[in-house]
Amino acid sequence: MHKEIIHSDQAPKAIGPYSQGVRVNQTIYLSGQIPLNPVTMELVTDSFESQAVQVFDNITAVAKSAGATLDNIVNMTILLSDMAYFPKLNEVMSRYLKEPFPARAAYAVKTIPMNADIEIIAILAIE
């Protein structure tokens, strides 16, 4: 097994003992991304939409460092602070992803790190 740590300076630094991503052979596992601005490391709080956009921008940056794009995503797990955000999540996702869409699960959870409203975990497959 070949294991490679993925890092991007264009995405937030890890706020704990984990890597932004790990590649094992042709699979890339991205750690959960919350809406942190990678320059200031402050939470984006303008709106749920701005948080979701920041998360997708962060995922894009880490994927790019691994030689991938969002088109390589095969599975996403999305954590929301409130399921009322679900329609806006779908709207933002449609700006970043195209068909065929990845598999996905979305859950409302009690708390997300730094009291964010969204966190996304992604698995990517590359050739």
C-alpha cells in the first residue's frame, strides 16, 4: 500500500492532529472541511451560502494538490447544523458539481467544529 499525505496552502491548515487529505493508491480521502478562510483561519459567517462556498473552495484546493478535481469525487458526507439549509446546500453544490453526481449523505448534527453550519468530507477516485 502506498500512502501519501495531501496538503494545500490554499486550504485551511488542520486544526487538530490530522491531514487535509490522504491518498492511498488511486483513492483520495479528504478530511472534513469547514468554512475557514485559509488566509485568516477565521470562520466565514456572512451566510450559510458563503459558508458552503468556502467549503467547496477549500475542497477544490485540496483536491487540486492531489492532482484531482471535484469531478473525481465519488462520495460526500455532509454535516449541517440545521436541515433547513438543505435546499441552499443543493443550490451551491449544483454550481460546483455536474452530472454524474457523486453518492452523498447529509445529516443534521448537534455541533460542528468552531460552530460552523457545514462540514463536508469527500472521497475521490483517480485513474
